[in-house]
Amino acid sequence: MAKPALSPCGSWKSPITAQDIAQSRISFQEILVDQDIIYWVESRPTEQGRYVIVRADEDGKMSDVTPPGYSARTLVNSYGGGSFTLSGGTVYFSNFVASSEESPYARHHDQRLFRQKEGSAPEPLTDTLSVCYADGVYDSQRGRLISVREDGQLTLHGQGMQSLVSIDPVSGQQEMLAYGNDFYAAPRLSPDGKRLCWLTWNYPSMPWDGSELWVADVNDEGMLCNPKQIAGGTEEAIFQPEWSPQGELFFISDRTNWWNLYRWDGDKTSVVYQKAADFGAPQWTLRMAQYDFIPDGRVVCSYVEQGAWRLAVIDVHSNKLTDIPSRYTEISHLRAGTNFVAFLGGAHDTPLSVVKLSLETMQETVIKSSLTNYEKFLPYVSKPEPITFVTSGNGQAYAFYYPPHNLDFGIPVQEKPPLIIKSHGGPTSAASTALDLEIQYFTSRGFAVVDVNYRGSTGYGREYRLSLYGNWGIYDKEDCISAAKYLEERGEIDGERILARGGSAGGFTTLCLLAFSTICRAGASYYGVSDLEKIVVNSDKLEAKYPFRLIGKYPEQAELYRERSPAFHAERITNPAIFFQGLEDPIVPPEQTEGIVSSLTQRGVPVAAFYYPHEQHGFRIAANIKKSLEAELYFYSQILQYTPADPLEPFPINNLK
């Protein structure tokens, strides 16, 4: 093996290209199992981000369920989830857009509910475009669907009204079952069909702040009666209620700081297993699942400790947990079949994949990976190191550190690598441990990356998760600074060459680092928030009151919003920045980015911006993903003054001398 060539960081030649990332990256959304056939939803960048329901037979043979011209995505709560449900081979799904083959970009929102029998074309069940449906279940005893409905024509507290409804699967006729609260989720029928449970919550809570679990009897006419709240409240967040085959109601609650598993036997509630770990996750999308029941009566589950997920089974009689050896450290959307478990799994050297675990052999098989031919990149993949460090106020925060790594290159003795601070979105979310070729795109070229789980991140208990409330723009920024300084003190990185990148809420943190600190030489904002007041005005239904928790009440504390907004302090940004923005983004409208770009341009700060038609909040089109990554890399090369090995297309950077 040839000795690695010593070359300046950033100039290394890497086989991990932006083209590979853009064309091969598929986003998985959810998994369902019906008659031991595994179904999931995937978003395909090469099809303009179309959402396709895919099925895998017991022998692993895959086929598309959703035909061209349809996209299985719901806009309930804007982030969707629970876009389809199943019954005996028939698929019921929400259609995202209608488009023509001649012009896939000439599209309009649809959101009608469709029925698709096996081997047949989809048939519309509903005809009102302003109504969205999600998280449905099929009531086989009464031959109907039960679904969450969000009606834009009816409003409650200024937002589209949500309710639980029953839907006739032939005529589309509907009856309202429950209404009056701001949000509904997870309607689930007991095995005998006699009871229905659901989750509900009200402003200003987010579902991970406080939510309620309700149960009601279902009478002979299919209506709900004798409703009863059995768990939850404003200070307790409930996650994933599920009926066991024996008719007991299981759910996850954070009443003891950690999201642990509980059950209700119709009379009283008891803990199934208690552990200082989270068995749940923030419910940004509907129909999230982290556990299920297997035929032998046990619960198969996943839980997260120190940012890494694990698989386990729990004996509900002895309350004993047994870990399942698994190579995966990122696990979600877990569903069980007769003799297997399916889930989305990833690890530092494995991209997020649809995985099937045999309960007989405990062998894990990848059904489909989100990245194709990634194995050729593995010799160039950096392995993350989990780090814990002291931050402001003598607090503690966490991150994953990715050192530079390339089989063919090494760092000259006199040089230390530049560091990229990566901030996850949300901000109530967490850094993923699955293989992320965007991170490896930079580490394989000589950059170090630190992916920060700042205070407010999930996977570390309720107290840590809620600690960002009132402190957004402060704790996240300070924890990113503390992570960089920790690595500099360890001698890992060059403290004079620190960069920052992030999308959405991560873009906000990136802009805060540029505006309210001097630690970064440059930053890259992907559809990042810059004006917090505009976020209040433009927020979708789910997040309409989220800023009230993250910052403070509005308009009573409008001055605080301006104080924390990079857009109101753009004059403090004196180091270069690059921006990437979708022109159809409803959450961070283009004018937010345009305003701060204009300010930097007028004041002579080096700045560049890319605006993409047909992109929303998060890029889904392959050409735009590729262009953005290559532009970001070129931007860094001009700021840090190194010569990249890639043949990057130059573009003008305003005010760069």
C-alpha cells in the first residue's frame, strides 16, 4: 500500500462526489407491515423529490406501489407523516401534488385521499383540495377509515382545524369523531374494535412538551362514547400509543424525565421498563414508531443512550430487557411481522436503510439502502467519536467529532485541519449517527467536522431537551463554540480556521455564530432562519407557538425576538457567508435570506447566494443538491485559500478581494 501523500487540508482528492450524493440519496419516511409484506415511503431526488410507496415481498422482491404522476405525502402539520395505510392489499394514501409528464415542475398541491387496490390505478376518495389527511387506520369491523383530518377552510385559533374522522372507503363520506383541540394524532383501535385511543395537545405545547392520551368506547354506530384521559398533560409528553394483541394499551411517557414504556390494563397504569434512556423521539412527523409486539408476547423496541440507538426486547411479565446485538446505531420506524422486525437503520459506515431482522436467526438483512454503491467509499469514511464537554454556565453538552480521513492523503506536520461546526435542525432534534456522505464529503477532503447535540437536543432526557426553551440562539450557539474550543484545546483542529454550516434551525445557529461571536471564519446557511419575528408570522400550524417556548411570548417580547435575530444585527456579520434558499419555502420565505444577503453585500462583506425555484424547506431535487455542495466547497476554498482537487465551477463571490 502506497504511503499517504501529505497535502494541505481541503486539497485532498476524494471519490465521494456531490454527484454521487445527489443522485443516489433517497430519503425514507415510514414503514408499515401488512400480511408480512413490508411497505415504506421514499423520496427520490432524481424524480424531483417524488414520494413513492414501495413494497417488498417475503422473498425481498421490491416493486413500486405509487404510479408515476402521484406522490404519497401529506401536509398535515406541514411535516406530514402517516401518509398511507393498508388493508388486505389495498393502499389508502394522501397525494402530495398533481403534475404532468411534460412538465414535472408545473404542479399544484393536491392532498386528496386516494384508494388504490392491488394492481389497479388510484381512485380519489375526497375532492376538497384544502383538506389534508394523515395517520389513518382501517376499521375492518365497520369497513371504514379513521384518520386525522386538517381542514384549511375551518379554523381554530387562526389555524386549520384538526379532528378525527371516519371515512367511507367507497363513497368518501365522513363523520367527525373527535374535535375541539388544536392537534390530534395516533388514532388506534383495540384488537376487538371496541375502543379507540388517540393523542391530542394544545397550544402552546409541542407534542414533546405536553400531550394527552385518551381512550373512548366505540358504540354500535361507530361513534365515540365515554372518553377518558389516561395519561399525559401539559408537563408530560406521550409518544406512540399501541394496543397489544391482548388488548392492553402501551405507550411511552417522559414522566420520570426519560421516555420509558408503560401500559394501561383498562384500570391502572404501570411501568413496563424503567431506564435512564429515551425509548421515544420528538414527534415532528406522524406515525413514528420505536417499538412493536412480537408473537411470543414480548415487545421489541429501540432506545437511545448518549446519542446512539440500540435494539432490545422486553419481557412484559418479568419486566426484563435484553439487548439485541445490532450494527445499527440509528434506528426508527420499527414494525414487526410474524417472524421478523423491520426498521430504518444506519451506522457510521452504513447509510439509512430499510432493514429486516429475523427473529429466528437474529440476522439483519438490508432490503434497500438510501445510498447505492456506497461500499466503495468506506475506506475514506471518518469514524465519529462521541465527545462530552463543559459549556457555558458550567453546563454539559455533547457532540460527534469526525476527524479528517482519506486513505490516500495525510496532513502535513505543521498543519492542523480546519473545523466545520455542524448544527442540526429542529432545533428539538438530534445529530444522526447514520452514514452521512455530506459530512464525509468534507472529512475526506481534509476538514474536521463536529456535529453538535447542543442543549435542547433529544436522546438525553426531558430536562436536557427542554433546556433550550427561552435560550434559543444562546445555548445552541454557546455549545457550538464550546465544542470547537474543546477540540482546539485537545490539539485536534486549527482554531483560526473554523467554519459553520446548518439548515433551517441549524442555519439560524450558523448565522448566530457569525453575528454574535468571532469564532468562525465563514459560514454556510441552508434555508436558515434570520428573522425570528417572521418565523412567528410565517410558522405552519405545528410550529405556530413553538417560538413562544424557544424565545418568549410575541408580541409582548418582540424586542427579545429582534435581539436574537441575525437579520436585525447583520452589521455584526463581518466574515464571509454563503446562502442556499428554496423559492417555494413556506417556513423560511426567500425574503428572509434576501434581506440579510443584501445587507452583507452593501457593507462589503464577502457573500454569495443561490436561490432555487421549485424547492421548499429542504432540498429534494438532485441537481440542486449537487450544485449546493460543490458551491459550498468552492466557497471555502476561496475563503481559506487552498486549491481544491475537484474541478469546481467558479462563481462570483460579492466583495471578495
